Amino acid sequence: MKPISKFKIGQPVHSLIEALDLRDRELVSLVGAGGKTSLMFALAKELQDLGSRVVTTTTTKIFYPTAEESPSVLLGDAGLLPELKSHLARRGQVTWAAKHLPENKLAGVSLKDISVLWSSGITDYLIVEADGSARRPLKAPNEREPVVPSDTTLFITVAGLSALGKPLNKKWAFRPEQISRVTGMALDEPIKPEGLASLIVHPLGGLKGWLPGMRGLAFLNQADDGLTRERGRALAKEILGKGNKIERVIVSRLKPLLHKEGLILDIY
């Protein structure tokens, strides 16, 4: 994999592997809001296309993936490891969950089972959606969230740029009252870059669940037009200027899902 150091700051690239500076084996945990599921399956597809063995899973809940998102779905606990290994050998990528839930959702696997799978060595990459956000572009975690595996090597906090300038309320944020407490932003007032940056780097916000030894990265998604992309670039610099655990910021458009011509990644 091409090292990220060969890219200039702010230079757009079209590969998640390059933008995230993935190592040869990673347990990636995704938290936050505004594109975790899209990122999980887009990254899995890119890795699968290069011949890697990839397991996508959750410790919370996700919607049942489409055939385009995942060629195989297995339900059960760590007793499925032999079957997982077989599916990975045949198809390269498998989505693993505990069980099927109503509303076409999948229940997450336990942290213990995640650890068993990772320790087994049968997969090159394990990508975990470790947080829920009720499909809002922003969120603040409660006391039980996120559910991040301790073996995580790459911790990615995700936020949706579509929330910038919108009022801090339940339409645009999951748990807006908690966001207000963490950042000082007033409810129903426009969400400003400095407030969003504060949320992303706060230990009770975007960095909740991060542990020493994990590489930290912020992924700013929904840069769907030129103006939003410029706002994302300014926000990236503000995040990095706060002297926190975030080593790198990616400004992204992950649309259309899984198609590289729709993928834009600015690295900071």
C-alpha cells in the first residue's frame, strides 16, 4: 500500500486505503454519525478487490446489507469461525452479526466474540460499526456508547458536514442536549465549525471509546458540493489545531456508494 506521506496536505485522492493509511492488518472501529455504514462497506469493497480477507460487523445494530454491500452474511457467535473462514476463502468479504432483528436490522456481536475472531487470525481486516446514530449527521454518545473493541488499531470518528449551519435539534443531531452539554453550543442555534470541532475531539464526544495505542482519525463525510467541501477543509484544520488524539482528518464524499467515481478524499 502506498504510504500517505507521499501525498501533499489537502491533495485529493480516490482510495480509502491510501487516505486512511491502512497497515497490513487492522481492526477498524467506526464511531459517530453521518456515514459509518457507507464507509464500512466502501472500505471493505476496496480491500476485497485487492484480495484481502475482510469481515464487516457491528457491536450495536446495522441494517441488513444489500448484495452490493456484502456478498455474504453469517449470523451467530464465535462458534461460526470455521464457517467464517470458509466464506472468506470463497468470497473475500463477509458480514457477521449475532441475529436478524425486526425492521431488517442485524444485532451486533459481543466484544468477547470480536476478540476471539481477531485473535484467530482468519481475517486481514475487521471493520466494526461500534456506534449508532439514528441516521443523523451528528451525535453524542450516552454512557453505554460507543462499544469499541479493545483490540482496535484504527479508531475513526465520523461526522456529517450536512449539519453545519443547521440548528442543533433532533432533526440534525442524535441527542442534541448532550451535544450542547459537551460543546457549549446552544440548542436550536446554528451548528458552527468551532462547535463541531469541539464535539469531534471531546472525550465524551467523538473520542469517547478511544484508548492509548489506537490511531485516531476524523472522517468528515457529506462534502457533496464545493461549498461544503471548503467548509470541511476549514473544519479539518481547526480539528488538527486543537492538539488532540486525532492524527489525520479526511474530508469525503462517499456518494454514490461503492463507486470510486463518486469518492473524493482530501487528506489533512
